[in-house]
Amino acid sequence: MMMKRLLPWILLAAGGFVSVDQTLTTAKAMSDAPIVAQADGEENGLSYTFYDQQIALVERSDQIAVEFKPAPSSTRGDSEPAYLRLQRDLTTAASLSRSAQPTADITVKPLGERYALVELPANFDEQWAQRLSQSYIQATLPVLSREGGTESIVVTQEMVVSVEPGVSDGEVRRLLSQYGVEVIRPLRFGQGRYLVRATNVSGTAVLAAATQLGNLPSIQSATPNFVQSIPFNVAPLDVLSAETPQRTNGLDHVPAAEESSPFPQSLLPLQWHLNSRAMRPRPYPRSDVRAVEAWKTTQGDNVVVAVIDSLIQWDHPDLVDQIYAVPQDVADWLPGETHGWDFSNGEVTCAPDDSENCALGDGDTRISTDELDYLRPHLQRTFTLEDADLLAAYPWLAGFIAQVQPTFSEKQRADYLRQIIQSEIGSEFHGTWSAGVIAANPADRQGVVGVAPAAQILPVRVFGLGGEITSAALIEAIGYAAARDVDVINMSLGGLLPDQALSDQVFRILDAYPDLVIVASAGNDQLDGVSFPAALPGVISVGATNVQGNRSYYSSYGAGLDLVAPGGETNQQQSGGILTAGGTWVSGFWQGVERPQVSWGSTLDPVGLYVQVQGTSFAAPTVSGVLALMRSVDGAEQLDRDELTAILGQTADYGPLVLSQADENQYRLQASAGFGTAGDFPFVRPSGISGPVEAIAPEVYFFGQGLVDAVEAVKAVAEVVEERG
């Protein structure tokens, strides 16, 4: 398989991401640029524009990004990865310097093949800057975060430019060249969107350059093509307890399914989000979406749901029969395209018999051999190394754990580290988790069941390892999914920076495909205001609930929230999570070691064929699955997106939901402070989109229109279809 972008989860598992001092930016290039190079914004002067709003960012001083020069094609795959070479060179330089930090503090974290993050020592000076002037380094780049945030946001010289309809390609290139901007390529499936590079501006000045470029005639928007890193963090279970919880093989303890179950050999009794009666005995109200009852009418036949996400291991035994096969006669067929596309891969794929038909990425969203080789040793160490050896192998993370938990024993610190490593590796298959929630179908095997087990999945990968993603990749992925005529797009991603170019693409897709429904997770920031892109109008934003019917503690709420669905909670017990398909069962993970006998991390079974997880990331695909059931009943597509969305909300219910005392108190505080504009305590708008200012009921504030009800939604669609004949 092709080399794919490699980003190590292990060094991104905890702590914040920060950047190099402003002195490392190319000041002369900024002053010479034809586009003004001084960024405007908040206190530190860093911001970019999102529909005339200034989104403030903060530059930090203890980390820097580097961009590597492209490796010659003749040596690609055979030479030492650039980030390892830089790690070795910096370590060697430090050992020769009396003033250098200990070598254990020098860490290089790769972001794909093209970039890496370098943690700067406390005594960073001009000498250290010179050490970064290696022959294989193209440039040094600043790393930003949002105010109060901890994400890693690398600023490159790339931007995504959207042009007004009717502007020709030649006009675009001539206009941009006048301002020191060159076109890298038109975005495929983007229609009027270009990936460009500023040639005379670099560093944080790219932010202001994008803002000013967006003000030019014929330019709809210009947004920095940030390289963002959004790892999905799985909270370790009971890390504060005195002893590590006893784990077993969960497959040995599955309750018997009901005799009337359509999947008698499945793990359905553990999937409370589909039918909570097994876990919620009377008199408690049910907290599921009633999917099992809806299956009496439909299981989602003849519906395709695109999952835009990370690794989608579609050969999982419970997914392999549910994967959509793209016909080769579709418009703009990609070379080698069969089961979706990987937009996170920066390599070029060409058709074997047509060198002119080439595209970035490849047709396989599963883990590659290179990615497996990178992750395998880290996972295996958690099972093979003794406590002291494991802590010594990861000094940065071990130091972090010792700092935040100074009373932990060596065993506790090692067990905590094991859980972090295992959870982070498992979460690389976030896309597999999402796909399993929507359409897993175990057939005659013991396995998990999706909300719409007869629906098909179109896998679309946009995340590299560690959560690396760019705006350009996501823009192309959304356009690709729509062009493949899917019925639903699921985006279990949140926390992205507000992005006008991406918003423009979503609006274009919504206008061009009136029957297509887009669903996104509301975010796990437990803040008033859903995240981006869920906050965009026309996108269904979904919050999360737990098995008790409360809002899941992490789920965002308030402005922009449309609906809620089960997202689970695993911080107290694993069974409170959403059971779905995992990815670490891939045989390559266990080469050369004895396979474990009990579950670990978020897994239900010893190798990770199944996982129990939490997040609005799994509430969203639950709703996507319900929409697949609804669309299946409407086989002739008599209902458009607006009608399906309206029915989904009208049939949702507050009955099974319970406001916790904490949420009631939060609402009282907010009602007293006033439902004002963004920035009023305790308002936070991570999406950059402000919600309604009028007072709303507490149920609406925390649950939107309520908990999705598959039975009532399917019934309502069937009634409309029957009325229209």
C-alpha cells in the first residue's frame, strides 16, 4: 500500500500544543509582501476572518512546526523518515552542548510526512534556532491555538480560496498572481475552490493575508489551510482508583437475546442505545431510540450513508457486507476507486492504463502497512513491558502523569500510561466506530448491530493518524460524497476552527442536492453553543445522552443544538458506552506477541473487535442511522431534506429525558445572566456562530427538540408517502 501520513498519537495524548516564538517567522518576507503582512485581531494581534468575524488565535512559545523538503521519489519508502532524522540530529546536538536540555526533553512529533512539531527547550535561543536549519527542512512554521484552547494549529503558506460563480480559471490565476499568490490546484469536487500558496508572505502574516485576499473582487472567501490536529481522546476508566479495575473477556458475558430478536447471535443485549430495556428495567423510562421496534418496518434497505471520518476498517466482519461499491461509470471516477476514498493521503494515485487520470489520495480507507508498522510497537509495549520500563520508554507522558497525579505509585502511573496509549491507538479507528453505529450487520455471527443494519456505508477518510486534518481535504471529501449520490453524510467531527471556505462548500452542496441530509456531532466541549461544522444552518447538530436519560456530561448544548441521541458515558463503567465495531483486531497488531486474554482500554474483547465508547461522535451516527430508516421507507424520495429534518424533530420526545440537578442549576444561572450574545458569561461560541437571543425552555436548552424516536419518525414518513401515493 502507499505510504500515508503518519502522526503519532502517543505524543499528542495529553497536554497542550504550542508554537515557536514570533522571531522565527520570516520578517523580511512579510514586510516585502504585496498583501499587507500585519495581522489584526485581539490582544496579540492574531486572527483570521470568518464571515466578517475575527476569530482570535494565540501563538505560544514552547513548540514550533517544521516543513520538510520533499523526498526524491527514488528514495521514498527506503530512507529514514525526516522526523526521525531531525530527532536524531537535535539529540546529537544537545549532547554536544553544555547548555542544552537533557536529551529526554527533546521531542519531535511528526504530522504526516510533510510536517513535524518540535518541543522547544526552556533555554531556547539563537543556537537552538540554528540547529533547526537542517538541509532537509524547508521552513519553520508557527503553531497556534484558540484562546484557552489546547489544540495544535499549524499555519502554513497555503490557503483555500473560493471564487464567485462565473469567474473563469484563467481569471482566478491572473488575479491571484497579482497579489503574490500561486494556484497549487483546483480542489476536486470543489467547484470554484482552489488550494493556493502565498509566495511572499509566511508565518502568522498568512492570517492577515487571507483576510485581505478575501476582500478582493470576485473572491468569495480566503481561509488559511490550517493543519489541525484533533485526536479523539477516550477517557481512561477509573484512573483515580486505588487499583486497576479487573477486566475480563466481555464476549463471555453477553446476556441471551430475546427470542424474537432479528439478530439472535448478536451483541444486541449490550447495545442499550438501540434497546435499553435490558439495562433500564421498569419503572425507568427508556433511553434508546427504539431502533429494534423500527426494524419491523424497515432496516434501511437501498440507502447509502457516507461516513467522513478517520480510519474506516471496512473489512471488519460486521461491516464488510455493508460497504457500498462505487460503480466505475460515475462522473469523475477516481483511479482505483471502489469502496470510497482516502483524502488524508498526500500521495498521487494514477490509473494503471491512463497516466492522465490521477488524483491525490487512494481508494483504501483502511490502515496501511506503514501505519500499522508505526503503531504496532507502541501497542505491544503496553502488554510486554514492566512498569518501570514502560515509564522510561515514554518520559514525556510519564512526566505529565507524575505532574498531574503526584500521589500515584509507580504501578498506578504505568497503568494510567497504558490506558492512554491503548485508548489513543484504538481511537485511530474512530471512523470504524462511527460506521458500526450506523450500519453494522453481524449476519449469523456474534457481533454488533447498527441502527440501520441493511443500509450501506461509503467510507471517506479525511483524518490522518492522530487526528490530522486540513480544510482542503474536508472540502473535497464533502463534495465527493455528494457526487456519489449518497442519501446521508455523517460527520462525527467537531472542534474544527470556523472556516468560511468549508462553509461555502456545505452551502453549495445543500443547494445542489436538496434531498441530501448532513448530520454532525455537536461537540464534546460541554459548552453553550455547538461546535463547527455542526453549527452551520442546514446541518443537523446532535448532542449526546446517557443510559439514565441525562445529557452526557461532555455534550455541548444551547445555541445551535437540534436533537439528542445516545452518546454514552464510560467514565464510571464501560457498559455505559456505545458498543460498536473496533479496529485493533487487525492481525498485524499482534505479530510476534501473545494476544491478551482479557479486554483493555475501551475494548469489549481481548483484541478490540468491539469497543464501548462515548461522545457526540456516536450520537450523530445514531441519528444518521435513523435517517437511513426514514429514507428507506421513502424509496421514491418523495420527501426532501427539509421535510425529513422536520419529521425527525417533530417526532423527537422529551419524555425519556431527565434534567440533572447540575443542568437545572446551570440553566438557572444562564437564565439569570440572560440569553445574550456570544461572549456573555457563561456563553462560549467555539463555532464562531451565535445562536438565538430569546429565552428558551430548559429542555430545549439542553436537548434541542428532544431524543430521536426511530419508530415515530419512520411511521410519520410512511404516512406522508401513503398520502402522496
